[in-house]
Amino acid sequence: MHKTVERILRKILHFLEGAIAIMTLFVMVFMVGFEIYKMATVEGYFADVHNYLHNILTIVVGLEFVRMLIDMTPANTLEVLIVAIARQVIVSHDDPISNICCVVCIAGLFATRHFLIPKKEMTIEMSEVAPDEESQPADPAQISG
């Protein structure tokens, strides 16, 4: 019974993630349209490069987030974090220490991706944990005996 409840909860959560991804995607499409409208109508829109980069990179992070919600793999999750941190470095020029910390964080995420997550697990969806793995015997000889 516990496994049945767990499967139902996973399906509900997966559905909610999909609904949130769809809603976020609609908002992102609206934001892209609004930015294109502002580019065409606001005089001197490109004069403020900082504002332009802030808006466009926010949309990019939002789209990466939608991609992560749709296909929740370790690779996509790490890419969202990398893009979000890179956006922070590009948009806000706080101080050199903050920028160095962000660069170290990005390097750490790349190192995590390369050294700690096996390549075969990079494309496996994180919510696809087989609940029956624990009940299966580890040794094939135990099946016949």
C-alpha cells in the first residue's frame, strides 16, 4: 500500500511540475513578446544596455527553468544553476570578490558535472527512481535458488 501511495504522489507531483512549466512558459512567451514590443516602440531602448541584458537574461533563465521542470535530469539542473549564476555575474557588477565567488561556483558546478555524476545518469530523469529496486535481489543466483 505504501508503494501505491508513493506512485500516486509521484504522478500528482509530476503533473503539478508540468502545469507549473506550462504556466511559466506562457509567461516567458509573453515576456519575449513584450520585450520585442518595447524594442520597437521605446525610443533609446538599446541605450540602456544594462536594462536590456537584465530583461533578456531573466527570460533565458526562465526558459532554462521550464526546461528543467519538463525534463528534470542532473544535466538540466546543473545547466539552470550555471546559467543563473552567469546571469548574476553579467547583470550585477557588485564587487570583484562577488564575481570571483560566482566564477568559482560555476567551476564547481562544472566539476560536479564532470567528476561526480556518471555520464549514464546525466540523462536519466531524477524522478524516475525505480521503487522496486530495493525488493529485487542483488545477485542473479538468488532468483533461481
